[in-house]
Amino acid sequence: MRVEDFRTVTWRDGRPVILDQSRLPHEESYLVLEDVEQVAEAIGTLRVRGAPAIGIAAAYGAALAAFLSGGDRQAVLDACDLLASTRPTAVNLFWALQRSRALALDEGIGAEKLAARLLQEAEAIAAEQDAADRRMGELGAELLPSSCRIITHCNAGGLATLSFGTALGVVKAAHSRGKVELVWVDETRPLLQGARLTAWELERAGIPYKVICDSMAASVLARGMADAAITGADRVAANGDTANKIGTYPLAVLAARHGVPFYVAAPLSTLDLTLENGSAIPIEERSPDEVRAWGGVAATPPGAPAWNPAFDVTPAELITAIITEVGVARPPYGESLPRLAGKVPQGSS
Ligand code: MRU
């Protein structure tokens, strides 16, 4: 059953079109991106966001550069550099751009064919992500008990991928099997991806949920009101240390403290096995203004000193399992992740 009815990025009339997530949940509006600068702006300002979705958007951005320049290789490489400079943590961005760069550097592809080939690659990246989401959903749903109450952080739904989602894909798959009693949605300050986006998605999918302030997660877990925690990931190091939205690490600590399994759902494109552990993952720092205010309303005295790291790293020892599209990795991740990374996703040739 398909419960989602949106797509984060589409190619229409020679331009990428995104569902503008900065306007959700109040307005469902679509934005046509006219040039690579607009694609970069959309990624940087989180109009399109979530690790896989920004990789997909960037791949369409590289195709756009080729169309606008008549297949100029250097223009495509420059576009890739610009797009790569938008957000440092999600490795999917660099993984997708690497695929675009490789095509731009392939002299076997004539200039007249380059744009079409890059577009084909972007469509392939999007389709592969969708297939991975659905496979993770099936594998993850099996891990959850019946009448499950799940707590999640940020948005790792279809809004963060193409249309189904990673962590929320697992929730959707479990719900379609009648296994989900309730989803606790951390609001996810400072930008409220949980309250705005996860709630929007669950509402549309008809899945029961309750939004809580981030500080309430401890009470949910201490009172035995959640049976599992599940989040997405922006980058998973070789030892299983996982970067995800700021506030994921405290949720994992709480889950461990209360004996609740903590699952991460992440496609193979989110693994970065070149990094030994999480200390090497670059953590994006965003404007302190995002902490000082919400929706134009100040939450602090004007100019109050503030700090805004956008991601934290959950140590592998707190993660019960990592769900990928080719299987579920268990500790020790240093052994299980490379094994899974060598597998070919089902359905691929
Ligand atoms: O800053 P964001 O909204 O892009 O952060 C997104 C997250 O942290 C998601 O949990 C992560 O990218 C996984 S998305 C499937």
C-alpha cells in the first residue's frame, strides 16, 4: 500500500521542482528552480532537506547546469562544487555529486549527450532511494513488536528522501501491518522538523501520533510509554557512530537508560566507511538566529549569544541495529557494516 502522495523533487519542463518544506505545514507549495544558484539556496535554507533528498536535489542541479550551459563540462563541475558547499554533514550529498562529477569527466559522453545523461542519473538516484526506502520499511517493520509505540526525532520521512522515508518508512510499513499504536514526535528545535514535517506526514498517512517538546522525551521513556526509538542518519562512520539531527544523541542515551531499543534506518548511501569513527564527521553549524527566534518571534533578548550545531553524533554502543536496504546491521558494526556495504540491493542487476 502506498500511503504517501508527494514527491520532494521532480523534473518538469527542464527544471527541478521542489516541494518547499520551509513553508510546511501551513502551505503545500512547489518551487521551480531556475538555475544552480537557486538549487544551492534551496538546499542551504532547508527548502529541500534530509540527507537523501539533498543528494537527489543536487543531482538534478548538476543536470540543470548541463542543460543551461549546453553540455559544458566545466560548468557542471563548477555547479557540483557550489552544491557541495551547501551542507557539510549529510554524506549523501557528496555521494550523489560524485556520480554527477564522474559523468562530467567521462570523455566518452559527448557534450550533446551530457545533460540527458546527467538527468538520467538523477532519476536513477531518486528511483534507487525510493526502492531502498521501501526495502528498509519491510526489514525495519519486522523488528517492531505489535501495538508498538515508537518515538522519533526530526523528519526521516518521505520529505527527507523522495516520498516514502527511512525511519518513517519503517513506521509506515509497520502501520500498514497493523503494528503501530502511536508515534511520539519530538518537535526538534530549532527548526521544528518533527512538529512541522513529521506531524504533517503522519497526519496525511493516517498514523496516530503525538507531538512533544524535545525535553518531554525523557518522561515518555521513563514512564514506559514507548517501545522503540527510530531515527534516520546523515552519516554513519565505519564503527557505526551516527550523525543525525541535533537531539538524536540525547534520545539514544535516554533509550539506553530505559532499556528501549534504539534503531537507525539509513540507506547504504549514508554510510561513510572512509571515516573510522564519528569524531571525523563534519558537523554543520548554522546561524545562531535559528536558536534566538522561531517564525520571526524572538525567544531571547536581542543578540543573545547562542550556539547552533545542526547535528550530533550518537555513539555506536547506543544503537541497537542499523537498518539498511540490504539487511539489518548489528554490533559490532565495524564488521557488519562493511559486509552489508558489499551487498547489491535486491532488484538491482
Ligand atoms: O537539517 P535536516 O532537516 O536536513 O536534518 C535531517 C535529519 O537529520 C534526518 O534525520 C536525516 O537527514 C535522515 S533523513 C532520511
